[in-house]
Amino acid sequence: MAKKAKSVIFSSSSPKSILSSLSPFTSLPASPLNQTFSQSMMEETVEAAESIIKKWDPNSPSYTKIISLFCHSRKEAKEFIRCIRDLRRAMHFLISQHSQSAKLVLAQHLMQIGMARLEQEFFQILSSNRDQLDPESVSSQSSVSSNSEFEDVMQSDDDDDEDELKKAGESISKVEKAAALVMSDLKIIAETMISCGYGKECIKRYKLIRKSIVDEGLHLLGIEKYKISRFNRMDWGVLEPMIKNWIKAAKIGVITLLRGEKLLCDYVFSASSTIRESCFYEIANEAGINLFKFPELVANKEKKSSQERIFRLMDLYAAISDLRPDIELIFHFDSVAAVKTLVLSSLKKLKDSIHTSLTEFESTIQKDSSKAVTAGGGVHKLTRTTMSFISSLSEYSRVLSEILEEYPLKRNTRMLESYFTAPILEDEDNNNHAVSVQLAWLILVFLCKLDTKAESYKDVSLSYLFLVNNIQFVVDTVRSNHLRNLLGDDWLTKHETKLRSYAANYEIAAWSNVYISLPEKSNTTVLSPEEAKTHFKRFHAAFEEAYTKQSSCVITDAKLRDELKVSIAKNIVPEYREFYGKYLPTLSHERNTEMLVRLKPDNLENYLSDLFHGRPILSGSSSSLSSSSCISLGCVRN
């Protein structure tokens, strides 16, 4: 190290060039030497510096064999720094006033020894204090002012550091105190070397060591360089866990690793913005580009994947958006603007990909050609997948809101107004207005598709039951999650009304033949035994047909199932009970009355209670109840 320093032929430089290299060290406190100078006083300063500096010269007989001056004695370290400071001022005076002084050559030699020693100290502090200088410890420093208290201790003339250290560190932890001391040592060495014209040496050391720490940190976080060709060959199943890891890594990488590095760099080289920028560029520019290249690659990847891809894209977008304020502060230098540009580019491409995925989802619904008919008119698979997807979208309302600002929905206004209530369309002051309209539109597109699928049923009653089940599922989904906040209670009310309308239509289509098989109450004419017999036969035939057909139907929602059963029972049981009580006695002369009047009024509700569970009743005949079905239905046995 000493040989390297001695290779600088300081004495061969002109006094003017030497003077220019000794820039004023304005950050150090004033010295008595700032008063009236004289040549003798300056020469005495050089002589006094000789004993102190040569004590730490490996080639000097008086060399103190201590690995680190700063670790050995902070008192002697302060003395050494003051000595270098005074030597610099003495050289500055001699060069400008007495350039032929014999002491100038000695001063030059001592300066080279001192710089070699400080360069060694700088390297040792950087290398041996990685724990104290890890980004997390640096980031935990509350402010630069807390560190300046330690710098004051370093520059103080007081020989007793203990009380001052205690005072300076009484508000911070032991770890923070250690980190602050190390940072203070680096700063005072860097400022001393830079002011004496030897900044290049310490800056080079700093860049190499700190860049290796940042690169290692990103590697440990799982951040690596990817070739585009290799990346594009990755399956989405492989990418998903990589995205989740990147989101965690990016947060640590930006807030802790890069932010900590920026704080350290700004503090150590606070005397020069040019040096700060140069150092941070060398240390962090490549790391920042490697970190934020990943989301851009994901956004650019061919979109041959599942619909779930959009959620990982929105996770990436949200993670980067959350980090934007920190990124702006950390990479504010012009030299590292490429990182900010890449971040903005990644966000733009993610926006494009997310919007494309939304468009593709809508198109997928419209083009769905899956089997329309579901057993018993139950909930269609498309209903489950679509509402699951839309529900998940609702959890990303902040991200969607930002994206839809750039890509507003090109909607059929008339269609929306005819289907949705005013609050969704008109409440534009709501932050989530665009999201509400977008999700409402997607549900409308799906419900239109649902209507088309309902038409595939040959039985009209099953078409209505299919719509009842599927719209009930939609309503329940909206009510149970964040969609309710976005779509509003008016939306729910409108769709619940539509649901009840479909349920009423189902009841009429499925059970109207049973209802009309009995004479109307308004008919006051008394039926003859033959007419009564005909109505009994008609009722039993209609009930058997409806019951057998509807027994295979399913209503998935328990509440809706019970409500529909009650409604059907109210329209059948009282009417039949009255007719049964009035006309059964008129058939007393008939043989095999139990075969003619097979159903008791008291058991009708029990028969109906078995409906809508998707369990078909096996019947041996389509026109009459077989003996087996007669037993299951609780037929009359006299």
C-alpha cells in the first residue's frame, strides 16, 4: 500500500498543481493555523506531523504494528486525522508563499505516507464491518443528524470519548450506534483523502466493495439475469412462484438494500455531489436494471396461459407502484435515470397486458361453447368460473382504477342504462367508478350468455330454473364480497327482483297443469260424481307428471329452495284439500277408491319436500303411479 502511494511523484509536480489538489477542507472545524501564518510556524507543523505520521508507516523504525488505527485507539485516530488536516494546510501555505522551502519535500513525503495509511484504514473498515454496514443497519439510521453527532465525537478535541458517545447514542440502539460510528469513520477518511487530492483511491475501493455487497444481496434474494429466449420458454406454472418471490425480493431490494446503499453513499461522500452520483451509479445502476427487468419480461411474455395470469400481472403492477416513491428518491441522479425509465416501461407494459387480459376474458365469455344443459337446471360451470374471476378482480380495484383511466370502457350506454340502475353509471366522483362500471359490464356480458344457454333446454320450466339457480349464484357471490361495495345495493335489488320473476315463471311453467286440474273456487256449480272422478284423475295425472319431472331438478340455494316449495304448496295443498273433502264422499260407491284417489292432502307437503335435491323419483308409468311410486308417495289405502 505504501509503495503504491509512493509511486505518486508529488515533488515533481509544480507548486501550482499541488496547490490545486489541496482543495479547502471546509467541513472540518477551524484550526488555530487559520490565524496569522508564518513560514516558521508552518515548518514546525510539518516537523510535528512527522512523528505522528511515521508512527503508522510500515517502513519506519517507529512503526506501531497495529492492524487498524481506528480500531486500536479512537484518540490516536483523531490525532492522526488532525495531523493530516494541519499538514495539508501547511503545504497549502508553503506552496503559495514559500514554494522553495525544504520542508515542502518532507511534507509531500509525509502526505503520501498518511494517504497510504488512510486508504488502508478505509479498506479495512469497509471489509471488516460488513455487519455494521449492511443495508438494513444503514437504513435504520433515523437521520444524518444522528450520524453527525458521532462525527462531532471524531473531530472533538476532548480526549475522553465515553461520555460523548453515551450522550450521542442515548437515543439509538447498540447496533445503530456501531453502524453510525463506522459510517462516521468512513466519512472522515473519505473527506480527508478527497480534500488532499487522493479521492480516486478511496472511491475505487468503495465502489468495488459496495457493488459486490449489492450484487450478492440481490443474488441471495433470488434476483438473476434472464435471457429472453429462455424466459419465453418457461411455463406459466414455473413463472407464478417466481413472480411471488420477485415481489417479496423487490420490496427488500428497494426499501432495504438499495435505499440503504444510497443513504450510505450520500453520507460518506456528502462533501461532493459528483462523487456521490458516480459512486452510486457504479454500485446500483446495473443492480436496479437487473431487478426491474423481470416484470418487463413477464409483461412481454406470450399470452398463451390461463385467465389467472392477470392476477399475477396485477400483483406485479401493485408491487412496483407501491415502490415508485422510493425508486424516485433512490434513483434521482441523472446517471441512474435508466432504472426509472425501465420501471415506467414495466408499468406501461403491465398495464397493456392487464387490459388485454380483461378484453380476452370478455371475449372468452362471449365465445364460450361449453355444454349448455346442466343436470336439473343447476349452476353452470361457466357461472362458477366467471364469478370467481370477477370476484378476484374486485380485490384489485386500486390497480384496475389506474388501468381503466388509460383504457376507459367503450360501453354500450343504452344497454347498460336499461340493465343497471343509475348510481353505477352516474357516480363518477367515486374513486372506483370506472371499476364498478367495468365489472358490472362483465357481469352483464355473462348474463347475456346465460340467457343464450337457458334457451338450450327443451323444457321451458328447466330454462327458468336454470336462470334462477345461476342468477342466485351471481347475487350470492356479489353480496358476499367486495363486489357489493363496488356494484351497490341497488344492483343487488334489481337482480333479486329479476330472480323472483324467473322463479315465478318457473312455477307457472312447471306446475300450472296441476293448478288448473281442479275446478276454480269461483265455480259454484256442484260437480257430479263422474265430473269429480274426472277431476281426481286429471289432478293425479298432472301431479304425477310434474312431480316425476321436477324431482330430478335441483335448487342449490337452501333458502330459495324452501321458499319455492312453500309457494308451490300454497297453490296446491289448500285447493286440493278442499276438493278432496268435498267430493271424496261422493265416490263411496266406487270400487277400488284407493286406486282412483291415490293422494291424501296431508301428504302433499311431504311429497313436495323431496323436490329440488336432484334425486329423481323412479316411476313405472308416465300416466299413472305404479305400486312402487305409490308407496313412496304415501297413497290412500282404505
